[in-house]
Amino acid sequence: MSRRRVVVLGAGMAGLTAARRLAGSCDVVVLDKGRGVGGRLATRRLADATFDHGAQFLTTHTPEFADSVAQWVESGVVVPWFRGRIGPDGTNDPDGHVRYRGAKSMNAIAKHLATGLDVRTASLVSSVGRDGAGWTVSMADDSVLEADAVLMTPPVPQTLALLSAGGVELAAAEREALCAVEYDPCVALMVVLDGPSGLVDPGAIDPDDGPIDWMADNRVKGVSDVPAVTIHATAEFSRDHWDVADDEIADALLTAAALEAAAVPGARSIHKWRYARPSVEHSERCLVLDGPAPMVCAGDAFGGAKVEGAALSGAAAADALAQALGLDL
């Protein structure tokens, strides 16, 4: 009997976690429209600087994810960064949860998870449709992948669009559950500085008010060779300024940041995360869609946000697909 094929859409934490869990029992192909893996485990180079401009750290609240993080620490992939929330005065709670960062970058965590998997980046999917007892995943370049099962980890609105393009009709309860999920946007500013930012160790601030939700000095953090600050705007500011010119957004956030050093001319960039954080989550860690061929929806909007939630959702989705396909993990 030939091995089953599972196509995973999305090479973020959920998709990569699921793919690694399934890879020993079936053929797994991971597709991502981005140039690299990671999704919001994102790192970017600008001039001589390195920025973590998506997820800033990860925490552990469950034994299963704590075990994974412990393995990554032992492998040198992640390191402890600080404990507790960093307040607007730069102090933090020493009794809070440990915040872990990528030893080299947050994106390096995703690259570690992708090792040994069949991951195809820069692969834009145009539709996902049913094909009898299986699925067809149609690509923008007109190629088609056939699959026995599909795992959808993109933000839910993108998942719904792909299924609609493939002519997939969902049950009323399934559509209602998926349409109930909502996300907050986040505008991220990356700026290279001509000197120290003024942020002291551990190099991050979590303001209580104003337009800034989070700010971190990537040099103090340990991922950049030169002073380089990532600023995440609040959901309200991001929503209100989504269509505003990048320079205007950057000027507003830099004024609010009041950094001690100036921005290097021409060395700043805006990235807009449309689906940055789930604001209304699905109550379960994944959603299994009804039909003759298995499909599961997963991601950080399913049963728990942040990096840990995405990982746990990916694991749960892999288990659900394995059960549906009769696989032993």
C-alpha cells in the first residue's frame, strides 16, 4: 500500500509542528507563499542590522510545550531572555514566566523545525478543492498537488478564501465556527540607529499606553550586531493607520518611542501584519471538517494564541489527521 500524502499549508509554527509529527508515518509536503519558513517567527536584515519583527519571544505554560522548548535549549536553538512582563519603566517581574528567544533569531527556530522536511517556499496556492476521496491543491503556476488529507494553517480568512476558490461548501456549523475567528492587525517598524537606543538590559519595553504595544532593541536582545529597534504598534493604532503612508507611520512611532539615538537615514522599514494576533479564538485546538477526505484547520487562533498555542494546535491537528487516515504516529 502506498504511503498517504498530507499537504500542509503554511510553514509557521503550527504547520511545521504538525509536519514533523506526521513525517514518519506519511509523505508530507509543506507549502508556504513566503520566501522562507516561519510565518510570524520572522527575522529580517536591513543595512547591517538584524530584526526580529514578528513574534518576539515564546513562553511555556503546558508540560508538552515545555518539553519541546527544553529540547531546543539543549540544542542551542533558543535561550532564556528574561522573566515576567517588562513594564514601561524597564523593570520586570523576576517571578514571572521565562521569556525565551531564538539564540540567533526567532526565525532560526522555524528553520530548525523545517530541517529534513519537504518544505516548498515561494509556493502560492490559488485554491483547495475536493477530488472524490482526496484533495487537489492548485498552485498559482497552474501545477496541482493531490493529497489524501490537507492541513490548513493560514489565517482563517485566507483558509476560507482558498476553500471558496476550490468550490468547497462547508457545513453551516463549520462556516460559523471559522467566521467567528477574528484577528488584530499590527504595524511593525524596524529602524537602524546611529547609537545606543537607551533601552537597558534585557532591551525591551511593554508600554501601558500610547501607540506602542512593544519595543525591543535587537542589539541588546542579542540578535543584531548594531543598534536596531523593533516597534510594534497597538492594534488600535495599526487599524487606524493601516492605509497611511509608511513614512508618516514611522515618524509617529519614533516620536512616541523617544529613543536616545537617531534613525540612520534610509534605514527604516514598515511591515504590516494583517492577522497578527487572534482576538477571538476557536475554543478547540483544531477544527476537523466533515467530508470524505480529511481536512483540519489549525493555527494560533485555535485553542490558545501565541507561539505555544500554534505549536499545540499543530500537534493536535496532526493527531486528528493521523486518526482519520489510520496512521500510527
